[in-house]
Amino acid sequence: MISKTFEFSILHKSKKSSARRGRITTPHGVIETPAFVTVGTKGTVKSLTPEDLALTGTQFVFCNTYHLVLSPGVDVLKKAGGIHAYSKINEPIITDSGGFQVFSLGGNRKLTINNSNDDSKQKSTLVSISDEGVRFKSHTNGDEYFFTPEFSIQSQVAIGADFVVSFDENIYYGATEGYTKRSLARTQDWAKRSLNEFHVTRDTFHKSKQQIYGVIQGGMYKDLHVNSAKKISALPFFGLAIGGVSVGMSKSEIRENVSWTLDVIDSDSRPRHLLGIGHIDDIVDMVKMGVDTFNCVTPTRDARVGKLYIKNGILDVMLTKYKADLSPIDPMCGCYTCKTFTRSYLHHLFKQRELLAYRLATIHNLFFMEEYFKKIREKNETGKL
Amino acid sequence: MISKTFEFSILHKSKKSSARRGRITTPHGVIETPAFVTVGTKGTVKSLTPEDLALTGTQFVFCNTYHLVLSPGVDVLKKAGGIHAYSKINEPIITDSGGFQVFSLGGNRKLTINNSNDDSKQKSTLVSISDEGVRFKSHTNGDEYFFTPEFSIQSQVAIGADFVVSFDENIYYGATEGYTKRSLARTQDWAKRSLNEFHVTRDTFHKSKQQIYGVIQGGMYKDLHVNSAKKISALPFFGLAIGGVSVGMSKSEIRENVSWTLDVIDSDSRPRHLLGIGHIDDIVDMVKMGVDTFNCVTPTRDARVGKLYIKNGILDVMLTKYKADLSPIDPMCGCYTCKTFTRSYLHHLFKQRELLAYRLATIHNLFFMEEYFKKIREKNETGKL
């Protein structure tokens, strides 16, 4: 079932926790796990060239199907030969299903879901959900789109990342038990349709150089959650992604939710991706629970407001105390920014809103994340996790 | 008088025009002239690292004293060891006097100059000009500054560029004969004070690794103009800059003004810089009149709105027709952007306001400018100008 160009192997398992040291092989190279997945929403990691990105040590890039469908559009990406050829990003890439954005952006944030089982009672006029799919208007130009599992997969196959993700409904935080049940049944059905569409379309276009992740949604009701996780993980996906834990939940709820999932899915054969989580203080806990990869916008978003990652927290380079500080962000850091520029210069660039600021800060934070994961992998190998 | 680290030599003079092929030697390397001077207002060429800048072929960088005094401030630059050490820009740098910004920005654009000879009748409360200097409020934070020739030169020496520029009053377009006469007398006096201050302060700080340009202002009255140009050029400046021709004048007025100056200043011993002019359609004419170097924000500013320079004009990459165009901006161009990305990708980045857009476009336009000047120098050497 799985093409020879793709492989997942576990190199080492912790005796103290569920942490694992693994390796994902793809046509665009190897990802040593646990790994951070850098977000490049629109086929560009904001402010970086592919060469900058490589120098940060980035192993894996996450692009958003919703945004790419809107611009440059699937036809352009298809004509260009896929997202790697178009963006010149060299690392393995994963696209999401579009589901998260359809529900959070597509509705222009005006979505109000009726908890009734009757879909026709939904109040939003911008997003309408049915078992067939999700109809919504673009948050940028008002164009109408109909996202179905088939449309999502066809789009993702045309985008041509190494990994695509099955189409899912992102359950909103606070959904009732009734709504959760209905939503999970829909996600389950959409997972099967996604898998089917993937096998039909990928060979006609990218000659098997793609694999697919299933998305596990669960919600806050343990029985429903466990049942759903079991059903999704029973399907022949290459990898499993855990969704629905990034919006609204407290840190303890996130941990509880992820553990419900990880307790029931098969352990060694597939990589596990946690969608949208990547705060420094979450990562080690999640790795110990058995998560392999994490995508999160926080390190790059923090960078663009001058919040620079250092060993014991965050250095806010906009503070006046750095105005004349001629030391690097972190004297021990080996990134281009730290080897070249001072806190004072970065302070000046940020205060003056100079474009170079965002790039230098992004390079630093991504390098920091990669070094951080390198240490996690080392700790894992030496039995310290 | 001139330090051995600085030299200007003329390698070839045209027989058909006043064009010359020259070379300016500085502690930061050689500038082959005619040359474009890339503007990096605040000690950063917008969006580029020093490495990017070097790859465009940039030979010479222009920074603005007014902006650098406001941020990061002269004390920071002094502590850092000057603008090269602070910004890591490797090319020779010239700073302006601050005069242009003091008059155009410092007054928050509300300056209304009374044409009377009596300075006390000036109407502006934000900028007040006297023979001593110019008092004005910062356009960013309202702090009050008093720019005098001495303050400008002390600031520029601390900034530490290869070249500093004498403090001048930028005559506004449309000034009466009376006002022009008075203003030119002031600029003449300020030139002497600048030169004096330069010789007093530079040796205490940068050990002679700087040289100074005088600024010739002239205005629209030929007799006054010629008289002023003669007086400024009689002073022992390393180079001569022509000011006051970038705001308000028509193209024919610019040519007339520049020719008045060039006709009277000595011909071979000093480099001639034209302040603020660098539109493609002006350059060849000005080179033929004998200008050696040009600074202008237009190529970088155009880049940041998607106006990309090509052989026969400008390619506006925001146009819908480039949405799916998979060719480079210019198939014959050797810049990083053209060798790596397509018009379609640039269109997508610009439309989505992605930060990478501004950088890729800036790299292309600067590379174009450098290639353009390379051709001018070749034409000059082969007697075709």
C-alpha cells in the first residue's frame, strides 16, 4: 500500500515514557523525529528564501490548502508541477485538508453553528455544512467555494506536497454531545471518502509521490472521542494527525484530549502529527506522550513582533534596554542572525519597521526550534525522556 | 590634503560628450564610475542582508544622516564603531548632510518660508532657519533638534561612512531671486563651517578614514547659480555633490540646472555626485554631461510595489496576466530572483503581501541598475557615449 519512497521507522523507544525517536523518509528527504514543522501558509515561510529556510535547519514544511486554493490557485500549481517546483522549497511538505480554515476563516468569523442535529437550522449564511461538504465564501474576495473531501484531496494532489491530509470537520470548542456525535460521524465518513479519492487521483497526476494522513477529531466527550480515534486509526492512512486541540482548550484539556487519542491508536507503524500545537512549554509533554511532529505558527509569528527565543524564555528586542546593546540575541546561538547582528541593530530595525527585521528574527526563532528538537532527539536517544 | 586611502582617477574621457569613466578608491573598496548609489536610508537597504546586497553588484550605498540621528542615534553608532560595523554593509557608504530631510520632513511638510530677507518673519513653527542652523521637530516623535553645519558634520563623523557631505540649505522650488541669493550665501557659509568642522573632528574619531563632499545649490537664477557653483567648487572638498534638482523641477529644468553647475566646476580632479536623481531616462543624459554617481530611491521603491525593471520599461508583476506566467521576470537576467522564481510566484507573493515579495523584487531592480551602469561604463570605454 505504501510506496517505497515513503517510510516511517522508529529508531528508539523511551523506557520512561511513550516518547519515540523516529524517521520519516520522503521523496524530498528524511525527517528525523520528533520534529518541528515550520508553517509556510501560502507556499512561502514568511520573509525567507528557500536558502534561508535550509540554513535554519528546517526539516519539514506545512502549507495551507485553503490559502493555496485561493492564491495562486490549483491550476497554477498544477501547471508549475506542484508546490516544490513553484516555491523552490526543498524540504518535505505537508498540506492540511483546508477544514480548519474553512470553519475559522471561510465564515469570516461569523459562523454560528446551531447545536441541533438538523443542518438546515444552521444560522450562518457564509458557511453551510452538510454531509456532502462545506460551502463557504472566501474571506478575501467573496468567491464561493464548495469544499468536499473529494475537492480537498483533488486540490492537495494538484498542490503536490509529499503528504496530504484527509478532510475533516473541526469541532468547535464547547459543542454539545449531540453535535459532537454527528460531527464525528461526518469526519469518519469524510475520512473514507478522502482515502478513496486519494487513491483514485494521485496516480493520475503525481505518480504515487504522495502519501496521506488521516485526521482524528474527538471532542470533549471521552467515549465518543475514543470511539472516533479507533475508527479513524483503523483506516489505512500512512500517518495520523490529531486535530481539534488548538482552539479554545486549556493546557490540561489539550493533554487529556491528546492522551485519549494516543492511548487507542496503534503504536509503532505510523507517524503521529499534532495539528497546530508547538508552544515550547507543550512540546516536551507531547513528545513524552508519543507525538512525532508538530506544526505551529507561533515561532514565526512571535519573530515578526520581535519576540526572540532564548534559553530561558523570550527576549523582547523592542524593549528600550536593547537600544544600545551590542551583543547578539544569544551569544551561544549559531544562527546567521546571531553570528552577524547585534540586539541594538535588531531593535533599530524593529522600531523603524524595516523589512529586514522580520527575516532576521524568523531565522533566529526557527534555528532555535530546530536546535530545541535536536536536543529532544538526543535526550530521547540517551534515555533521558 | 586627501588621505592616501582615498583617490579619484579618470580612466577615460569621451570625445563626443563630457562623459567620463572614472574610479573612486575608498577604504571599503573601489567604485567604478559612472555608478549607481543604492539608498539604504536607515542603515539597511530595505529587505536585504549585506550578502543580498553584494550579490546585486551594488558598489556604493547612500544613508541618511537625519534618519540615523533619530534612530539608532549617533551615540549607538559611535559605540558600535560606525555604520559599517553596525549594519555589516561592506560597500563604501556616503551619508548626506541631513539638510534635505530637515527641510522636507523635519517641518512635517508644514514649512512655509517667508520670502522676506528677514528670517524672523518665517511662518513655520516647526522649522526655523537662521544663519546659525535649522531648528526643527522630529517627524516621528516631536523631539527638537538643532541642525547646524557643526552638528551635521559631528553626526556624520560619528556615523563613520566613507564620505560625509557639507550641510546645505535645500532651496525650495519657486524661491524668489531675493530668497535664493540669501540662501546661497548661507549654504556658502555653511560649506566653510562644514569643512572646518570636518578637519577638526574626523581625526579625533575615525583617523582620517573619511572624506567630504561639498554641496552645490544653485536655484533657478543663472547668475546666482554660476556664482555659487564657482564659490563652492573653490573650496578643498574631495568631491562635489549637486543638490536642489530633485524636487519640483521639470526634466528640462533639471538638465539646464545641472549644466550650469558642470560648466563652471573644475573638470578632472574630483568625483561629481548628483543628489536624488536616478530615473533610467535621466541617467544617460546626465552621464554625458559629466556626472559620475547618482543616488535615487526609485529602483528600490518601485520594486516594493511590484514594478520590475526590464529592458524596454517596467513589468508590473501585479497585473493579472502574470498570474499563471511561469517564465522569469527577464529570461536574460542573471539575478537570483530571475534564476530562481517565476513571474507567477512573484505575482502571488505581491498579491498576498508576502514579505519575500519585496526582497525578490529589490534584488532584481538593483541587479538591473548595476547591469545598466556596467553597460554605460563599457560604452564609455569604447567611445560610444
